Amino acid sequence: MKPWKWLVLIAATAAGLGAVALYSHYETLYPSTDNAYVDATAIRISTQIDGPVEAVPVRSQQAVKRGDVLLHIDPTPHRAAARQAEAELALARRQVAENRAELASAEADLEDARVHLDNARDQLARLRTLKRQSYSSAQQTEDAQATFERARATLRVREAQREKARARLTNGESPDDLLVLAAQAHLDQARWSLARTQVSAPCDGTLESVAVHAGETVKAHQPAMVLVCTDRFWIEANFKETQLARIRPGQPVDIALDMYPGESFAGVVESISPASGTAFSLLPPENATGNWVKTTQRIPVKIRVTENPGRHPLRVGASSAVSIDTRGVSGDS
């Protein structure tokens, strides 16, 4: 082979090796993957009470704002229950007022019984003294003794009546009457149910799969529609485990979407999963078997979309490609 051909071969080999080394260095500084997909918060909207649907003012694929009404449940029975609970609370408060009046009367009767007992005791003591001096008859003393015993028995009755009236006004620790507490809890529950007859959007977003219609009866906690929140999107990028050495939260990311060729979206690394994508799958790999074959695992990296040029609508599940700028890693160039 002629010398110049050797030179050409050596130069081509050196150029190839240089290109490989340059590409490897670039991939180290800018790890990338096209195993990435758009994601967002998807809320399964359900009712918290049972009842017939009165109206559904939305449809599938409709954009809604936070607080927009998504469906109405007939409020008639819940409104009636709330009015009944209000009446029960009013009656309970009236009963408490009567119980307090009864307690005040019982305490007054008790004080009167104490006064009568003191008078009977004093009268008995005076007659006993006069009897010893022969100024009083035995019958008078016996009558005074009987009056004293009746006054003492009356005092015990009045004390029992006071305790009975007091027990109606307390649950042992709280000064609030149990009747009022129970009625207030019933009213709170009725008002809570009445407020849940109207279901509103918890975020700005787009509805998907509106599966309920006016006239149907819904069950509590059964999904009626799905709302995809559009106020915050992220990319679920599955990087090879060999690419993670330099990736850190906070690093800038360049994002490309297949659905918008030529457009570049900006993002930032938000978090790195603590496990591979297969670790918590329904059928995780059995690495302890004898036919185990080592395969490079994929680790999910969550990338928050921070800039959307032209405000293009993003779609959950759309394919993406991402490249992370890791040059800010401490100690590396």
C-alpha cells in the first residue's frame, strides 16, 4: 500500500476516534433520552353523596376554570334534612334553657330546705332546753323532733333533685349540653351534604371522559369524569442508570415534543426516582433465577416544564425527547 494511503487511513481512524470521544464527552455533559412522555395531574372527579343528577353543564374535552360547576345533584332532600336539623338544634337549645331553669329552681328549693332544716334544728334545741327546765311538754319536743326529721329528709330530696337537674346540663367534662352537641353535629352533617350537591372543578384543566348525564343516579365515591389539570405539566423521562451520575435536581433541560416539530420547550429537573421503573411493577424481574441476564435499568426522572413557547397545548402521554445540561455539577468542566 502506498504511503499516502496509510496516511489517509490513519487520519480517518483518528478522526473517527476523535468523533467518538467528542460524542461521548458531549453525552456525558448533556445526557439525553427519547424515552420520555408528557404527564400532568389527572383528577378523577366523583361525588361524595348519593343522589339523582339534576344537571351536567360540561362535556368531554371542554376546558374549565377552577371553581366552575361540573355537575348538580338534586338538593331537595338535603335541603330538607338541613332544615330539620336546624329545627332539632333550636329544640335542643330550648330544652337546655328549660333544664337550666329547672336547675336554678332546684337550687332555690335546696336552699329553702336548708333554711327549714336550720330552723327545725334550732327549734328542737330550744324545746329540749325548755323541757329540761319543765317549761315545755314532751309532746312539743316530739313534734319538733318530727319536724326536724322531715326537714332533713326534704333536704336530701332537694339535693337529689338538684343533682338530677345538673346532670341534664353536662356531659361530665364539657359545660355544653349533650343534646345541643348532638343536634349541632347533625346540622353540620346536613349542611356538609347540602354543600356537596354541587361539584366544582378543583383546578384549571380539560375534562376527559365525562361519564354521567342528567337524570342518572350517582353513587358516592364513584368516578363521574376525569379532569386533567393544565396549570402544571412535567416530563417523565426514563434515563439509563448509566446516565444518572451527573444528573441533579435544579438542572436546566431542553425539551422537544414530537407533536410540535422544531419547537423547543424549557424545563428543570425536579426529582429523581428512588427506584427503577420495573421495581414496583406488577411482575418485577426475578434476578435470583439461574437464567438471569443483566440489563441496563431505566430510572424515571421528573422534569417540570417551565417555559412553553407560543403556549402550545400539551397532551398527557405525548412523546418527548429531553437533554439535560449537567455542566453545573461541582468539580466537573
